Amino acid sequence: MEIYLVRHTETVCEKGICYGQSDVSLAEPFDLIFENIVKQLPSEAILFSSPLERCHILAKHLQKTLQIISYQEDSRLMEMNFGDWEMKNWNDIPPEQLNPWMEDFVNIQAFNGESFTQLHQRIGVFLSEQISKKTKKPIIIVTHAGAIRSFLCHQSGLPLKDAFQNKVAFGEVIKITF
């Protein structure tokens, strides 16, 4: 099974803002970047997307441009929930909250949010469902950096604590096989 993981393009948020599951839009212009993404994808595929606007906008463009067999938004593909830290500058998060998470983001939840393990579990359930369908058509997934890192850990067996070794740029397309 071929899966194309596509990270949304840059958002309107300033650098240094923790926006996780906050529904922020994309920075414009993005048309040329979208066209570059399209060139890296199969012409016919099944499409899934995080329901957050920054992914939805790109997914709708792909739906219009490619031969999409089916399209579905799935909340399991959302970025990690950063709880009380959402829309705050990382530097403004109290160190007594941030430091324990930075030392063990795998197991410690963001304050009133989720841990990377929780994100990884929901990505795993989604992935198991897709693998069990044994589709022969390629799958395109428009999602976020954290979710993509989780997919890559599932695919490669990389320990979760090393997930950030996988750099995932805005607008990047990563092909994996299961």
C-alpha cells in the first residue's frame, strides 16, 4: 500500500506560536506551492485530510485537481492537542509546565492537552483501518508534522522519543509503503 503524507503549507501564525489543534488558515499565496505538491502525487488516489482549515484548503485543491476516488476528513489526523498552550508563544509557556513536557513529550501531556503517545495511538488506529482494507489504490493524507512523524514511526519502527529526527517541512510530500 502506497501512502503519500502531505504536510499543509505555512500558516498565518507568527513563528514561535504553538497552534496544534487551533484552526488557523494558510499564509497566501499558496497556489504555486500547491501545484508543486500536485506534481509529486499520483493522478488517481483515495484522499484523507485533517479537518483543520490549513489541511482542508489543500485537500479541496487536490480533490479538484486529481482524480480522487473518495475524500474523507478524519479528526484522528489532527495535530497534537496542546491544550492550554494553544495559540501561545512557546516562550510564554510557564517553564514549570513546559520543561517536563520537553524532557518527555512522548509520555507527558501538554497542559490540558495530549502526549505524543496519545497522538501516535490515534494515528495507529487510523492506519490499521486503512491497512485492513487492502486497497490497491494509493492513499494521500493531508495532515500535520506531528501526525506525519507518527506515521513514519509506525512505518519504520523508530522509537517515539526519536520522532523529531524526521524533519517535515511545510508543503512536503513523503511517500511510504506498508
